[in-house]
Amino acid sequence: MKIATWNVNGSRAREQSICRWLEANAPDLLLLQEIKCEAASFPPVFAQMGWHSAIVGQKGFNGVAALARTPLDVRLTRLPGLPDDDAQARYVEVDIQGLRVGNLYLPNGNSNGDVGYDYKLRWMGCLADHAASLLADDVKLILAGDYNVCPEDIDFAAGVLGPDDALVRPQTRALYYKLLWSGLTDAIRAVKPEGAIYTFWDYQAGCWARNRGLRIDHALLSPTVAERLVSAVPDKAARGEDQPSDHVPVVIEIAD
């Protein structure tokens, strides 16, 4: 089974790129983040191509969607534990082919000062609690998406981020590692434990041309899913296309 996660930085702006990628790579499930539209405005072309979808949208901001070859059973459209009035579209959870898959767009945390960073930490805490609950029930789980976390210093190019950046602060990393310590496996690091691997290159300052990137898009797997992991790799070629997203797809393959 092939599953990919991709922050597309606007589903309508990247509609043709997504179509080309789907046709070339034929995943079983594609998780999209930052679709930047409400469900009613999500590009209809994917349904016309035969893809089933689960969409949690928001006008102009955030938004997540899942595209699948087969029908999806939607389990959640918001992360448990957040306040009822939280209107940010950042999570959708589906069942597909015996797997529970959570598609997430975790807050960046660098905007709106302490309030913005506190929201990031609160969101991560809710995610860790939810993951622990699912793992306790032996759910075959994948939590994938844009985590906005560089787990280690090797996960960003030298000089790209300062020590106070929300992506690398100790509190951020501690909550990410809480997910791993609960029993989840970082798919990319399971395949390639060492060395720089990036999934994001900023549009500014020649970051792509100079390979000054970040690894912030992750797929975390429960133990029984991790045992079936075949491969996990960013599709770096997508960043070199015309009008690309600043992120690339991360593709994992799970044995049957």
C-alpha cells in the first residue's frame, strides 16, 4: 500500500500539479494539507478522475483532505481535546484498508507571539493524548502530515532556523518525542537513521537552489504498521516543477 502526505500550499493553485502527481505515482491514499479552501470549493477534478475524498476545509487558510482510490470511512473531522469553538481546519481521520490514518496540519507556532506558540503546544498535547488512546486500543495507526517540527538539528540546514524558532524549541521537540516514546515510529528515520533529509524549501533566499531545507513533514506509524514498512522517501522532484509547493510529497509503502 502506498500512502503519501503533501502540504500543497493551496489545492486550487496546485490543482494541475496534484493531478500529474496522482497519475504518475498512483498512490492508494494521498493526504493533503493547507488546501486553503472550504470543502465546497475543493477542486472537482479529483472526483472526476475517480478519487474518493474526505475534506475538512477553511476559507483561505489551513484545510486538510484525503484522496483515495477506494471509499473512505471518515472517523473524525477535528482533533479530540481541542475547544469546541476551535474553527481551524487541521485534522481529518479515516479508515482505509484496515488502517486508521490521521491527516494533520500542525500549527506553525511562529505567528501571534506567545498565544500562537501556546496554541501549537496545546494542539501537540491533544495529538499525543489521542495517539496514546488509539495505541492503547491496538489500532493500526498512521499519523502523517505537516508537523511543523524539526525533531533534530540535522533536520534543518545550518543557519536556516534560530534557536527560538517554534519548529525547534525544546518544548516543541519534547512533545514530538512524546509521540515517539508512546510507541510510534518516524518512517523516514526508520529507513534512513542518519543524514540530512528535507521535505520543505522556502521560496525565499534561494533556499531550493542552495538546498537549504527543513524536514517537517512526517509519517508516524504504530508498531504493527512499522513492522510492514517497506520504504519512506520525500519526492524531491516535485519541488523542481513550475509553480511548486514549498513542500514535497513524502511517500511511504506498507507491505500487505
